[in-house]
Amino acid sequence: MTGEETLPSRPWTTGTRLGWNLALLSLTLVVRLIPAWALQTEVADIEAYHDLGRSVLRGDNIYALRLFHYSPYSQFLLAWAVRIADATGWRFDFVVKLPSILADCGTSLLLFAVLSRSGATRKSALFWSLAWALNPVAILSSAFHGNMMEILPVLILAAYYVLEAASRSHDRDLLLPLSALLLGIAIAVRPYPILLLPIFLFFGRVRVIPVFAFLALLPSALSSLPYFLHARQVFLREVLGYQGMTDFGWAAVIRAMSYALHDKKIFSFDQQAVSDSQRLFLGAYSLFLLTLPFFRTSSLGRALLIPPLLFFTLYTNVSAQYLIWVLPIALALRDRLSLFYTAAATAAMVLFYSIYQHEVLYGRFPRLLPDNRTVALAYALANIALLAVCCYWVFRILREEMGFFLREPGTSSLARSLPPRFIRVYTGFVSLCLGAWLIQLVLVARRAWHVAAVTLS
């Protein structure tokens, strides 16, 4: 169920809307600023950010440090964080978390605006906005971990909302480029949203596809151009070679079970299995793009959920900060599965930090959870629950969209643009691709079984 509701019985007044906006803003800030200020620990990504910020201020090539794997756009936030920390005397670990915390505030306000204008009741709009403001996955990412991935949700949600508004507005010539630029800034901050670009292009108008694609790629292209011209080898090595960390997903289950069964921590994973899982994910993602014509023309939001869910399910190297990817759109759609996802992801994150990066979770305070085999077993079970939710979520979306296509084919772009004969040909082609991917899945599963057998024996 997606949580769809009827129109509100009482309209929002300007005063009521402003009051709730201020309350959401205050709540989002408070629950993040308190731990961000209190932890007082510079570890993991925060420690790397401090080194990178100093390097940017010195004019170094940050890619030579092998700590920065993204387009250059966000490096200046790190430099500004160093300057602000030096000027104010605040700790760097607090200052560098502020952009992510402020982005979380923007997501809360934008989510409330989207919901209150989309037919949600007042109670529903407040509930789903609070589901982000108090979301432990978001709080752990911004206030504890401090990774700048948290800047993406507000940009992706804004791009989605603007594109949806463009489909109902006469100002499409203004709104479509704005949606593209918002998505482009997100891509320039971190590369993940480029997986969403084909979906935005598909649900946009055909005649604006070249302009939309150009604007969406422009920010990262402009910021990358100097490095591409003057330090191409190092730049491409870092941007294209990064594969993430095996912290969540099916490989993390093997990792955790090794600790639970044999009291042995694994800090690296079989590289062949990592590469195989990457190809498996890319194959599933490509197959998903082929199914887009079967989606209803109103299902942009549901389509945007699929790439991150496939990533979490199939890829081995899922880091903690990636787990927010699916949340902003899911909450905007009032999808109840996002609540189950939040519970499983929160448990997995807390248990992961307790075992591998306890300073991120506890800072200068005493540990609440021990680093032992029982916690490792719970960490494995939490990852299994997370995988189950993600698998079912993908299955449910695809089943419902295919169901609509079979019952009401006129709601899909495929039925609107092709005659029945070509639809049958296209459906057969997609089925062949599915068969090829299933063979790939079996081969990867065999490799994973072998790795698990060797690791856990």
C-alpha cells in the first residue's frame, strides 16, 4: 500500500502552514544539532574531510590523496568548513556536519510542502514529514556519521517535485530546466543521482530530453573539466575506480557471520564477488529501464525508488550513508514500506557502527552495545531483514505497475505510443533480457555460495 488518502477536509491556512513549518524546522534542527555538538569525535569520513579541506586550501590536487572519489563540486564545502572552524573556534567535526543538517531541514520543509499540496490530509502530511524529521537513518547519517551524502535528498526531492509540477503547469519551459539543474547539482555533489537521470528523461517530454540531459550533466562537467584537462589520469582513476565498502547487503551478512561463528572480523571482501555483483546490479538496472514503458505515466516517484532498492539488494559494497537514497521520495509517496525499511536500516546501522566504527555512534561517551559475537549475529539478521524489505519493495512496485498495464494499458506510455503487435514484440524482447539476467544471477549466486563456504568453514 502507498498510503493514498482523500483530500483534506479543512484547507491549510497561511498561519497554520507557517506554524508547522517552523515547528518542523526546529525539531529537525534540535534532534541533529544536539548529537552533532555533543559527540566531539573526529573519525571516519570526518577525519578524511578535515585532511581534504586543508588540502583544498593549500591548492593541492585532492585526487592524489586517494580519499576523494567524486566530482570536484563538494570540495569547497570542506574548505569552507575548515575556515569557519578556524574562525569561530568550533570543532571541525561539528562545523562540517552543518551542511548536511541544514539539508535535512530543507528536506523536512520541502516534504511538508509536497504532501500538503498533493491531496494528503493534514494529519497525513504531518505524519510523513515527521517521518523524515525524526528518521533515525537520516539522523545517523547527518548528525553522527556526518557524510555529505545527506545533501542529496533535498535536491532529488526538489527535482522530482518540480518535474511533477511541470506536468500540471503552463510554465513548463521554466520548470523543466529548473528540475534538470537541481538534479544536476545533486549529480555534481555525488554521482549516485545519475542513475535517476534516465527516469527523469523518460517521464519528461520528448522534445526537452536533449536540453534536460545537458543541464543535468552541466554542473559536474564544468567542475570536472579542469581536472580532466590537467590531471586526467589521477582524476579518472579515483572517480571511476571507487567501489564503496562492504558494510551492508548480502556480503555484509557473510562478513557478520564470520565474526559471529569464528570471532574473526573481515575488513575486505572477495574482489571477484564485488565485481560480479556490480555487473549483476548494472544488468538489473538496465532491465528495469526496459520496463519503464510499462509504468503508468503518473508513476515517476515509484520508478525513482527502484534503482536504490536494486543497489541495496544486489551490490556488495553498500556504505551506511547510501541508505538514505530511497527515503525522501518514498516518504513523499506515503509508502508504508518506508517505515519497515527505516526500522531494518536503523538496526543495521547501529549494529554496524557498534562493531566497526563505534566512535561514530558513541563519540566521547561510553559504549552502550559491546563489540562481540552476539551483536555480530544481530547485525547479520538486520541485514537479512533489510534485504527482504528491499526485495519485496521492488517486487511489489513491478507487480503493481505490470498489473495496471494488463488491466488498463492506456495508462502506460507504451500502449499510447505503439500498436499491439509491437507491444508483443517489445514484451518478448524484455523477456529475453530477463532470461539472460537470471542466468547471470545464478552464476553470481554460485560464486557467492563458494565465497560464503570458504569464509565460514
